[in-house]
Amino acid sequence: MANKTVKTKYRLFLILLLGVSITILSVLSVNYIDKRIPNKINIFKNEVKTIDFNLPLTGEISSNSVTSINFNNPISIHAGDVGEYSLNVKLFGLFDLKTVTINVVEEQQLIPCGFPIGIYMKTDGLLVVNTGNVINNEGISVCPAEGKLKAGDYITSINGEAVLTKTDLIAEINKYGDQNIVLGLIRNNESIEVRLLPIKDASGEYKIGTWIRDDAQGIGTLTYIDANSNFGALGHGISDVDVGQILKLNTGILYNAKVVSIVKGKSGTPGEFVGTIDYNAKNQIGAITANTSYGIFGTINSQVIDEYNLEPMDIGYKYEVHKGTAKIRTYVENTIKDYEVEILDSDPASSSDGKNITFKVTDPKLLAITNGIVQGMSGSPIIQDNKIIGAVTHVFVDDSTMGYGIFIENMLNK
């Protein structure tokens, strides 16, 4: 009797284990399939596009009529008029999996760039980096901002008067002296006010015990210029190194920049471009109008196209990106050149984070100069099959020959 009970429990355990295994495999399979199918497919007007997912899926495109699709075989989509169409995808023809937007667009080309740019940005408000103590004129340590200000806050006003720079802030604090002041803040995208009392230090200056940042600057790489002289660069946003969040942009300027040396990358320590930027009005080449998780964007002087002898190139959309040989265009030999890389993976379902493409640098010349990807190369165009498909965004910290890239389609849909 005891043996029978043990066998029954063992059988039930095996059935339960089988059920859990099937459930896990089903979830993993659905997640894998979901990652293989992009949320949006862009196709040029009047283009016939063949897509091969080789998956056990069916779908229906809804427009004026319903067209059925079997994803087990390559499918050809003949794009009609410009517009958006819905593709309802079913697993095994039975279960709703996701809805894909097919976006029919006018044919577009971009000019892949790859040259270094100097970046200067003014923040929209004064970024609070940290708070700390002030030694008052009696030698006592006091923290006037404690419980009032937080790292990541943006100070926008004092007693209702706008402040644009650190100099403005210091002047206003000392103007009110030992009176309570009301700071207008942006915190988590909400406007709030806090009241605090500045402290007079031993030198006679009034302080609120706060480290402030009102600008950012550095060198990056220009990714593309479109037909209307709009640019995209970096492939990721400009973030504050201390706070770790994308800076709120007030104004920004692009400058010509010169790379004077390159520090090679090594395991655990990314390399970098060492360059110079002349922050002179005559050296300005463009205006930054947006700082987003997909990169920085704005307008640029079209004369740089002639200066670097740049040519337009077709766009390669995310579903066209495939494993195999590609190139990155960058500026490491005092000129723009293309260097070979190997695309190891891509995630067409991903829409953000700048890690849509995984690649490895294989070009002997580039490896000899940089050991792979270095800081400052962010934004270098990635080219495959004579189409611009993305931009370099990150380097693997433990292997400088490896890098990530963002789809150009994601940059354009910022």
C-alpha cells in the first residue's frame, strides 16, 4: 500500500514537472517569437518587400480588405499608398500574439557622416547634482538643503524670478541674504516649490549647500544629415555623469572638433578620443534642438556636406539588418573611413535603449589604432548592404572589440 502511495505521488510530481516545463517552454517560445517580429515595419511606397521570418505564424493585414499571410514561408508585401496598416499576428493560426504596424512611407535617403563634433548644451534649469554641509560664520556645520533638494532636481526660479545660470543663482541667493527663499523646481517632470534659509559662511557669502550644473560639453560623432539639413548624432542621450539621467535641454550648439589623439581601449577601461573644441562663434556648425534617449538632434550648416564630400545613402530598416559583415564609418585617421565589423545579433522588436544591434570589430586597421570601440565614437554610422542601418552607441567594458548600436529607424522615430 505504501509503495502504491509513493508511486502515485511520484507520478503526480512527474505530471506537475511536465506541466511546468511545458509552460516555461511555451512562455520562452512566445517571447522568442515576439522578439523576432518587430512592432513596426516601414516600407517605401510602391515597393515590393520580401520578408522571411520562418516562424509558425499567420497574419491578417487590414486595409480596405483583409489579406492573409503565412509566416512559415517568405512573404512579399507590395506597398500601396502612404499610410499605416495593421498586421494581426497569430501563433499557429489560433492565438493572438501581437499587432504589427506596417508603415508605408515616401522613399528617403540620409547622408551617413562619421566625423567628430563638439557639443555644448545649456540645461533647462539648474541641475542639482548633490547637497552638502556649509560651515557657517560660527564654525558650525549646517546643511540648509537637507530634506529640501534632491539630486536630479532642476532649479528654475528664486522667489518667482527665473534663474538661468549658476552665476544668477549665486547672485540671487546673496541678494536676499539671511531671508528665507522660495526655490521653484522641476522634480520628476512636476513643478514644485521649496522654502529654505541660506547660510552665511566664514567669508561672508550666503550658500545653500548645493552642487549645481548648468551646462555640458564634449566630443561625439555625427550620424546623419537628411535632405532638410536636419542631423542626428550619438545614438544615445547626453546624461549627467553624477545623476545618471538625460539632461533637460534649453539650448545647444554644434561645433567643429578636432581629434588630436586616441587612447586605446582595454579590458575594464574604455578608450577615448582626445580632442579640442574651439567654442568660437565662427566655429559653430549647427544648433541642438533635442536631447533624447535616441540621440541628439537639430539643424546643421549644409556646407559640411561639401567639406567632407558626403553622399546620400538608402535607409536600411530594422527587419533588413542581419548577421554578417557590415561597416562602421568613423574618423580615426584624420579622415572619414569605413571599417569592417561583424554583426552578431539584432533585436527588431526593440524600440529603445541603444542596444538593438550587437557587433564585433574585425577590421585589422581599426583594431591597431583603437583596439575597437572608444568613447567619442558614439554616433558612428553602421552600414550594411550599402544602406545606413544604425549608429554605434556603446562599447563592452570588458571587451573593447565588442559594441552595441541603435537602429537608424529608431533614431528617425525619436
